[in-house]
Amino acid sequence: MDTGKIDVIPMDKKQARAFATFVAEEQLKKRVVKTRYLGGGSFGKAVSVQTEDGEKTVIKFLCAHGMMEKEVHDLKLLKEHCPVKIPAVFFSRKCDNNIPADCYGMEMIGGKSCLFALGMLMTSKSRRLDFADKITTALHSIHKCTNSRFGDTMSPDCESWLDYYRPFAESVLEKAETLYGKGRLPQKVIKAMRAAWEKFDVIFSEQVKEACLIHGDLNVGNIMVGKSYSVTGIIDPLNCMYADREYDLFQFDNLTGKRFFLRETYIRKYGASRYCMQKLAFYGLWNEVYCYIKSGMLIGLIINPLVKNMYRRLREL
């Protein structure tokens, strides 16, 4: 994973909807009658377009160069191995004078994000556990796709997980130190990272034996649910790799994930390494700092619990 800062292509909601109309009519050869901005993160904007025949398609704009090919590749790869619906990709399009960002069109998944299905938080424990069982079964099916090498899905080239992950983690720490020196990273964050780095060899002492395909961002925000909170699909993979399968688990505790026992359910069903909880704390903290390096956004409500959890897990060693 490249730890350099990304130059984001500016695009507001109104522009995204206009661009989506242009792209959909160009690629689908149908007139667009309705658009709806679905949202987006630091590097992507998604718009739903409805054409004259009633069909709905999602157009996703990648507001940074070099992301489209990998996202399209990873969606297709995940779709082959996941029993829960992953959106099918219909087309991809490079940026040009008409559209400033690369984009692709994909299947619209029904329902809404689990994150915004607030009623799910109040359902019975048995229903929440049933939800966790379905999601963890789907994730394990993805993890059963393995490779002889670790690394990016498009070019895995490392013999071991640490051959791939340690240089990345070290690069994130180096950039974090630079940001701290410039007064742009809180002291509590860099102190937690330093403390964790001192224990790196202990935390990662158990060899990762299989290079498993991972989704990379499977939190409740990327799980779609429909009527009666049935699972309708999984969306938005990020940094898919052939990796330590436990690298997929720290996202389960993000946002409202703990309410659904996702991480506990996966570990109960499929087991975990000796220092799994320390690894998850490390992965979570490093991932958030990595995202900050890439986007320039650091959110206290997210980073503060990660710092606290890192210290908690270090005390358990």
C-alpha cells in the first residue's frame, strides 16, 4: 500500500450528479430520468441513476488517479467468492475532458447501509447473532480464496505476510513521526504508536500461514440490509489483498459493529492467533493513521478509542 498523500480531484454533489447523468447516457445508451447522490468518502463519490426503463445503476467516481482498475478488479474477484451479493460491474470509464475523474458503473444493491438501519441496534440478541453468523460466513468464504504469495490482489509478490506488512507499517510510523514533528498529529497518537512498535516482534511473532483474500473495509457501513434487516449485499472493498485474514477483523469493531458481535462471532467460528486482539488493535490504529496521511482528515471520535484500545491490549502482553 502506498503511504503517500493523495491529491483529491474536487467534485461536489451537484457536479457528481451531472457527471453521472452524462456517463450513464453515454455508456448505457439510455436517457436518465432521475439521479440521487448516495454519498462518498475522501476519494470516492457515488450517484444512483435511474434510466427511462426504470433500471437503477450506481456510478462511482474515483476522485484520485490510479484507483479504478484495482476497485473494478477487486469487486469482480470478491463476487466470485462471496455467497452474499457483491455488486456486478457493468462498465468502467477513464477521465477525459468531459469527466474529470475515472468512474465505473455497477449494480444497485437494494436496502440501506446497516449503519443507518438504526432499528437493528434494538433488535433481540438472537437476531443480531443471526446477522453476525451470515456476515462472518460470507467473509470466511472470501478468506477461503488463497494465494501462494502475499500482497496486492493485482500483483502479490511477497513470500510472507510480514515481508509485505512490516515495510508498510514502518512507513506509516515514519510519516506519523514527521507529522507529529510539524504539530499535525496529537502526542497521544504518536506515543501509542511508539509503544506498539516496541512490541511489534511479540505481537506478530506467530507466522501467518495462508495468504487469504480480504475485503479490507468490511464494517457495518458497507453491509446492506433490506426488509426485516435481511442482508442484501456487501459493498465498497478497500485495499483488497492476499493477507492475514485477521486484517479483516478490526473493522468489525468500528462504528456500531460491536453491537452485532461480528468479531467475536468470527473468532468463535473460525479461530484466531494467540495475539489476535493485539494485532487487531495495531491494525486499527495504523489503518486510521494511514487514512489520515492519505486524506489529511483525523477524526477524534475514531482515533481516540483506537489509542485507548492499543494501550489496553499492550497491557495484556
